[in-house]
Amino acid sequence: MFVATVSLILPFGWAPLVSAAENCGPGANRIVCENSKPGSPYTEWEIEGAGDESIQGFATDISVNAGNRIDFKVDTDAADYDIDIYRTGYYGGLGARQVGSVDPGAALPQKQPECLWDASTELTDCGNWAVSAGWDVPADAVSGVYLAKLTRKDTGGASHITFVVRNDGVKSDVLFQTSDTTWHAYNNYGGSNFYQGGANTRAYKISYNRPFATRGGIEARDFYFGAEYPMVRFMERNGYDVTYFSNVDTHRHGDQLTNHKTFLSVGHDEYWSGQQRENVEKARDAGVNLQFLTGNEAYWRVRYEKSPADPAGNDYRTLVSYKETWSDRKIDPAAEWTGTWRDPRFASPANGGGKPENALSGTAYVVNFGDLPVTVNDREGDLRLWRGTNLTNLAAGAEEPLAPHTVGYESNEDLDNGFRPAGLIHLSTTTGQVPEYLQDFGNVVAPGETTHHLTLYKAASGALVFSAGSIQWTWGLDDWHDGDGAAPDPRMQQAQVNLFADMGVQPGTLQPGLVAAQASQDSTPPTVAVTSKPSAAVAHGQKVTIKGTASDGSGSTAGKVAGVEYSLDAGATWSLAEGTTSWSFTYVQQGMGQNTVLVRGIDDSANYPASGTPITVDVTGPYSVFGTNTPETADAGTRSQSNWDCGSPPPPTAW
């Protein structure tokens, strides 16, 4: 069901539009200009679910650069139908604006042939359909997520074709990446997707040459209108200078990422290719800030192939993931690994295995289903993310839940797995019971307890990397989306404004009730002092506790101590200590002779020293292999019928 509160539907809830002429002069913010134009009522552009089955279509590419043509392929028995083009945005609360119309160019009715079907991979490819119409995108079209609404003139039955308009070469503050690989991963058009199917129990290959059926049921939460659309509305309402990209574009046009200050991954962004991840890592290392307003991101590794229905076409119409983690072996005939990114059992990092997603985003997926609120305690409320909110005045020992459902439906944790980014800090803490908690590299879930954090770290380039660690973070920013929700939370909205500001991005039309924020002027890391350490030599394998304090100076630009971390391997990896201004950590001492432990503080601007304060510990025998450590059990890949992830039921046959 499409959820919209009364204030977003009735005229008295609409924000007044300023004349477009006032906002569209030379050098004007394109988003402010665009959203000052009259929008279209949602009753005009919206549809029910995935639309009428008797009129369905798709675009011949997931995105198109402004000034080029995009073609549509439509299957229908209608003797006549309309194609109206809408750009989604805010538009005073209406949510979209009609920007054009095109007529079908094919003889009608146009019943298309049966889609191609490959039984071995369960690939459904409708690339053999004929072109029905095309839209010549104006050269001055504003980048965005667009809808081609197909409407039968006889019955009024309608459906959407969803695609992205790019503005290649344009510099903007923000680049919003859609989660289109995930839209198709859950798209069951033709009978199979990455979660269900026939003999294989799932498809190994899925095609972009298909209409989207993803919005037709529970999978609606895995489509654009689930958690991406509310972020689009929030950004465009507030006049952020944003352009749009698809997952495919991040793979094939990675050189465009450095045209922008901040890159966004939003909603349910589960399926990433190797080149896509490499391009985002390169952008971060070149100074582009990253916001992962998502959960379960970059979890499955994918690759692309040409469409067998159109081998002369582009290279990005077939999405491949054999989900080899589920098979507990390498089954993809290509050398590339297409299991979970974190699984190291059957592929080296060079081929895509054993690279957990938290090495990039800071957090990693663990909760397959949960429903909790982002929660902030009194210490976290004093951190700069929450400036301008009442969270800065929480009583000692208090904690405040924010908007419901904002830690879910899938969510991440900060995992100390050897890939944790240096300098990672926690900005919230939500603890609760969940019915489905991941037990291994991607096979088994069971009930458990999660501790979720919003996180932030600063890369060596100076780029900030934020992780919301939840698919539904954006539900706290705008309440017009598919799925159950609640009113937007002004504190989460303010936090989003603050986060953008710290990444050098300012709004053009800040909504009432929010306050402007400025980037941090703090560049000085905290200092630490050791108050307690072993006073004599310790035995190899003995538990050691070290304690101390941390402070972040004084003055108008001074921040708050947000975390303290320690390293046992000369700074190769870092773990988080307990506490901030007063801290401690316990570890099992290994080695012999004189050993050095490093400790350092991190402030709420993510500043930390390059190295750390050295602490010397003398180690003596006797020596044993494990000492007081309990050896961990490796993932055996055990399979059960609870081993599916991300909201789809298990296939009808047993795993």
C-alpha cells in the first residue's frame, strides 16, 4: 500500500510554491528551480502496486543522459494508450511533475512475443520485444528518477516504467545512486528472481529487459518507493543540489563520481559489482564523502553480461549472481565470485571473496528482519550530529527513541572482524531482540539480540563516511513511502542537515522547523592519558586490562570525545574501547618480550591522530597456542530452511 499522511495529500499540507521565474535565473540551483514549478497531483501520476498486468513495459536502459533518447517496450492488448512522463521530486508535497508525453509508435494492439527463457539459469529476458515508443530527453532535463506512466484509454489500467535521467559531466553537491540492482533481484516477472524459482530454487541470472513487478507485494519494500523516494522528497524539498545515477552507472561511469562532493547509497542497496565497489572506494580515496543511508548494502556480489536477446546491445542488461554462498561451493562458471562479499571460503579477495562490506561503509548486515527505532543516549546526544535538536539536553542516563521502524527491516552492526575502518565512532545505540539474526557468511538466521549504531569515520583522504546501518533510515525524513511508517522525526531531519553540512553541502530551501548548520572547524584530535596498566610482566595468553582518560581540548571549535580505540598489531587494525572520556579495554596478551599497544581518541568530527599513544607491556612465559582464548568455529555453511535473507520466503523445495 502507498502510505501518505493527510498533510501530504490535502492542499492545506502543501508547501507554497514560489514562482519558478524567481528560482530559475542564470546559475540557479537546478533542484530549487525544478521544484518551484507546478507539480502533478498524486492521483494523476500514481498507480496501485505494480500496475495493471494488461499493460506492462520497460526502458531499454536503466538510465539515459539528458539530450539522448530512451526507448520503451510495452506489452498490451490495448487498442490505444497514453504515455506520460513524470519526474519525481517534492513539488510542494505533490511528489512528481509531468514533463512530457509521447505517443506509441507501434501498431496497436501490440502483443509482444513470449520472453526468452533459459532453464539452466532461470533467466527471463524480454529483450526480444519490439520497441513501442521513445522519448527524446530534452538537453536541459533535470537529472532525476523518472516515471513513464502507461494508461489504457479503455479501462484506465496503468503501470509505470521507472528509469533515471543523468546529467553526465555536471558537477553537483550530491550524487544519489538508485538501488536498481536490488529492484531487479526481487523482481519476479517471468517467474524467477534471485530468491525463488524452479529447479535451481532461484535464478542465477536476471534481466533488466523486464517490467518491474517488484512493487506488487511484500517486495514493494525493495523498490524505489520503499525507502529511496522519501530521501528524494527530503532532498528536493530542502533544495539540495543533487543529480542521480543508477547502480549500473556507478559501475560503468565511475569517473563521474568525483564530480560530486557526496555520494549517496540509499534504501535497500544489496547487490554490488566488483567494479562498482572499486569505483566508490576510489571516489572516497579521492576525497568524495559517502553516505550509506541503507542497510544490507553491498552484501551480494554481482557481475554483468550482455542480453542473449540483444547481443549487439549494451553490456549491462543481464545481472548475474549465482549466490555461491548458498551453494557452499563455487558454481559460477566465471572466475569472479558471486556469493556474499564477506565469504572467504571459495574465492580470494582478488576474485571478490573475503571483503566484508564494513571495510567500505563501516557497518555490515546482520539482521534479516527487525523493527526498532534509532535510539540516542545522553552521551551520544551531545555529539555534533545531533546539534540543533533536544537530544543535546538529555538527562544523565537517559535515552531517547526516535521515529519508529527506522532500524529495520534489515539492519547492520559495527563488526570487529578485522575490516573495521580506523576511527569509526558510534552516534546512536539501539539494542533489541530480533527474530532473524545472521549466524554465518550468509546461510543461517536465528533469533538473537542486535546492537545497532549510526557510525561515522574519516578516510585518509579526509572524506567522511556515514552509515545509517538500516534500510528504513529515510522513513524518519519523510513519511510518503510504501510500507507502514510514522511521522517524520524533526531530530532525524536535523541530523541529516547537519551531516550534509559537515560534508560541505548546504540546502537551498531549508524547510520550516530546521536550522542551518555549518561544517566543523575542528581539526584537532583528542588526547589520551593512561591511568592503569600492568605494573609487571604478564604471561602469554593472560587477559590484560588497560584504562585511561581522553579529552578534546577547549575553545569554540573543540568537539566531544566520541570514541577511543586500540591496536595490538602496530596500527594495522583497531578495536573500540569501552567508554570515551573515561575508557578501558581488555584483551588477551600474545607474544613474548616487550610488546606495544597503541591507543588513541576520536572526536565527533571524526578526527584522530595518525598513530596513537604507545603502551609497553612485558610478556613472559609459559607459552600456549591459545592461552585463555576460546578458539572460534569456522563457518561450516550449514543450510536450513531459515537461511534465506531479505524478505522473500524460502523456495518451495527444501534447500
